[in-house]
Amino acid sequence: MADLDNLNLPQSIGRYQVLRLLGSGAMGSVVLAEDPRIKRKVAIKLMRMDAARTEADRHEYLLRFQREAEVSGLLNHPGIVAIYDVGEEEGLGPFLAMEFVSGKPLDSLIKTGPPLPTKEKLRIAVGLAEALDHAHAKGIVHRDVKPGNAMVGEDGRTKLMDFGIAKREDASLTQTGTFLGTPSYASPEQIREGTVDSRSDIFSFGVLVFELMSGQSPFPGNSINTILYRIVNEPPVEVQPPVTGILPEGWRRVFDKVLAKRPEDRHATCTAFVRDLLDAVVDLGKEDRREILGLMKLSGDSPLPEITSTSFDETMVVLRAESSRASRIWLGLAAAAVLAVGGWFLFRGPKGTRLQIDSQPAGAKVFVNGLAVGATPMNQPLQAGDQLRLELKGFQPVLYAFKPGEAPPAFPLEAIITEETLDSVPQGATVVLDEKPLEGVTPLKVRWNQGQPHRLTLTKEKLGYASDFGPGEVPGGRAFELKEATTADTRQEPPLDPNAPGTLKLAGGFSVRVKVDGKDLGDLSPGAKLALPPGPHKVELVSPKHFYKDSRALSVSAGQVLPLTLPALAALTVETFPGTGKVFVDGQDAGIESDGSSVQVAQGRHTITVRGARGSKSETVEVRGDKGLRFPL
């Protein structure tokens, strides 16, 4: 078939009147046409047979065409593009006449379209989940689930298409071990063995929804090999900043399950996955939530597990799909009766209000009426008069009596500041606190911030002592015994082996990604240790979450522990007037608006940029503690 363009189109294909070219690719073209008999517009897919280099390729192309027609004949779902006709045109080759969807491919909307609200993203996910569950109920595995194979119509409805490499679970159209599909969306078993079932589609659908909701790939990479390795071996990446309106722990829980490496560990159906995701969303109104739930039909075609959701103020029990139609009717009537009797209590009676509970810094334990319910950030139902208490080691506890209508954006936690006496045996030792020498010798009084970690080093001639203190830990008036050692870290014995590895210990209040001599060693949490060979090293530390980046040249001694001390965190509040805009810290989206909202940053020098409708403005500031910025935009 010759290349087609709008100036080189046939007037007709079969009985269809050709109108214009819709798109063209390596394997063929798609044209818009009209069926003159019923005045219905159709999309006609034409295959480029000259693109087949060998007879085997030609045979495979024809098989895909035939397979798409056969599979579509088994499927009848509003979320799947329908195939109307199949034929062959002399000079053009085989063609498929299918439903024309006026809209945009989902991959185009994700990459170049305007940001979609959470509700619209969930509508798209629900539509595709229903379509895939329908196909799976018919024994069809799509095998190439990706945004490019989904069309979002102008009416907002989503259609799944391109079943060209789909497989019936009772047929063997492609031999085991042959990889088909798109690498970025392939499941681990699809990559390792080339074998797939419906659970492989569920994994691919999870990748699609991850990208739809966050705009990022869960397994990014600059090469196919990197992407495939991460899919098979690594967990999905952390989304920074977190997706707005979804609790980070909920996001991790849902996507760790749907993107599990073992098929048996994933959700049972695509719909079950979307229900689980919906339960983690906290910024959706009740009516919008009910609308999304209403799109998930209780169909006998789709196997639905029993699911209990406690999102917002309702508890929803989904009935098991029964094989008997009569049983489904009776169950439906029973559910309606239960709702009729209990509806007043569910929707009219007294009930709590869900409150998003945040603290600065995060990680505070939350107690409601004396009972522990979790840690910030979290979402918790509260009723008028409920007593809320937040506790974090090293900080003053916060007490709050809930009043309906009040929703504090975040509870600021005040660090406990005490005066501590640093003493030693013998006395007269010089003091280094957090890598800074202090004036005077022991005994020495210092101002101690319990809200951050500290590194204390005491030395007197050949004697010394060193210790790390976590948040909430204090010297407590102890007199630290100085011992003879070659370094200030007197708790360590001299190594017997001069080639013994040394240890880096992270001393700080947040996790960082660590590279040593150019090698990525992953994320380290506060207190974590890293063994390194003795000698000089270049260490790079990065925390996108807290806008921290540092590079250090250091030397590790055999058998010794060397602290990596990080700066403390501070709350940065940004407010502009008369307009507001999106806040960027060091060029990175901070996930807040300049309306007085706050973000946690590592103390140090930062460039703050606000971009709004009235323009943009940048300021470079030194953050040495909680800081508020207010300037005209």
C-alpha cells in the first residue's frame, strides 16, 4: 500500500466514502470515512503490507488484523471501540471499519493537555477498568494496555482500543517466551517469560493509572534495558511532590499492590484496584465520590471481590457477583431495603466530619480522645468536641478541641528548647556541637534544641568523647568520661586490620539519596550506616522532598565511624499580593500556592520563585529556622 496523505486518498474503501486522513504510522494508516447506508462515520484502519520485510512478518501482520476482528466480535462493551466490518480492498490490502471516537488519545492528554482534575482522572480510570474487566470475563487478555491505546472522547467517555495482539486465554496465538507489548507498561512476568494472563493487564493498567494521576512513570529510565530492569526488580518510584489529594501512605499501599512483582499479590480485578485507589483520595466531595462509584457497575460479567470502603462518611459494601441472575435480583432488592431502612442514619443522622491532619514537621503521633489513631499526615473522622492531641519527640504536644467548620491547614509543632550543661571527666574539654566549635570549656551551658539531632564532640589533649543525640534526647547533666584515642570518637576501638572498612552514619532528621564516588547507593534514613573502604571519597547527598543537595569530599578511616550531619528542617511560608501563584524552590515545584501555605525545606540558602498570572518573581534567602516570605507579585 502506498503512503497516504490528504492529497493521495482513495475516494472509497469498500462501500465506505473516505473523508480525510486521521493518522499514519509504520504499520498503516487510519482514515475517517462514512457508511452511506446508515450515514455513520467510521474509522478505517489500513495495513501497510509493504512494511513487512519477510513472509513471516506479513503473516504476523495479517494474524493481528484477523485477531483484532475476532476478539472484537466477542466483546460488547461501551468502553471498548467496536469493530463494524472487516474486508480487503484491491490495491490497499485488508482493512477494519471501526467505531469513530471524536477525541484525543490519553497519552496526548497526559503529556501535552491541560492538567485534569482528580475527578476526571478517576472517571477515565473507571471507564478503562470496566472495559478491561469485561474483556477478562470473556477470556480476553489485551497485552498492550497503555495510554496510547485509550481514546478520551469529547463527551469525557474513555474507549479502549487496539486488540491487535490480544490473546484468548483458551488459545495459543503466540508462543511462550515471545515478548509482545510496550516495554514501559509490560508486567514482570511478561518481560521474564513472555507469558500473560489477566493479571498482567492489571499490572499494565496500574502503570497507566500511576502515570495518569501523577504525570510520572513508576519505572523511569533513559533506556529500554533500564526500564525493564526496574519493572522486574525495583519498587515504583516515590512521587515528589506527592500527588495532590491522595495521602502518600495510601498511594504507596495501593500502587505497591497493583504493581506487585508476583501476579498473585495484585488486585483481583481492575475495578478492585480503582476502588482501592478511590479510598485513598481525600479531596473528592461526597457527590463526586458517589458519581464515581456509580460508574462502577455491578455487572455479572466482571468478577468483583467483596470490598469495604470507609472513605468519607459512608461505608459501602459491594455484593458478590452471583452466577444466578435471580440471586442477583434478590440481593439487589435486599440491598435496596437495607439502604431504605438505614439511609436516614447514613445520610441524615449525626455523623463525623473527616479532617486532614497535618503537622510541621510531619510524623507526629495523633491521639483522639486519648486513643492513638496514627501519625501525620493522615485523614481522620472527628465529631464536635473530640479532643485531638499531637505528640512528636522533641516538640511540645499540641492540644485541639475540634469544632465543625474549622480545618487548620497544619498544626505547627514548637521545638522544646532547654538549657543543658555539658560536663566531662576530667573537666576543661573543648566542645564541638554539630560541627561548630563553642567558646569555653566544660562544664559549659548551652541552648539545646530537642527538635533536631545533634552531634557532640569533647576533646582535651589526647582524650576525647563523641556521641550522637536524636530528636528529644538530651545530655541530662551527665559528665562524659574522656578516654584516650586517636580520634574524638572514643567509643571506637582501633582497627586490627588497616584495610577494614569504615562507616558513614547519617545524622539528620530526614532521608537522603546517597551517591559515593558516582555510584548510586539508594536512600538512607536517619541513623543508617554505610560501610566504605578506607580512604578519600566523594559523597553526594540529595533530598528532592526537602530541596536539599550537597557534595562533600571526605576521608574514611579503617574501622571508624564518620558522621554525615544534615541540616535541620524549617517551615517556609510564602505569601504574595495582590495575586498568588505556584511556588518553586530551587527551580523545583514545591506543590503549594503563594497564599500563605508552608513547605518543609532543609535549612540553608534557597531560591524561591513564584509564577502566577501577574508574572513571576524570585528571591534568594538564607533559611536558618522557620521563615515567612511576603512580597508583591
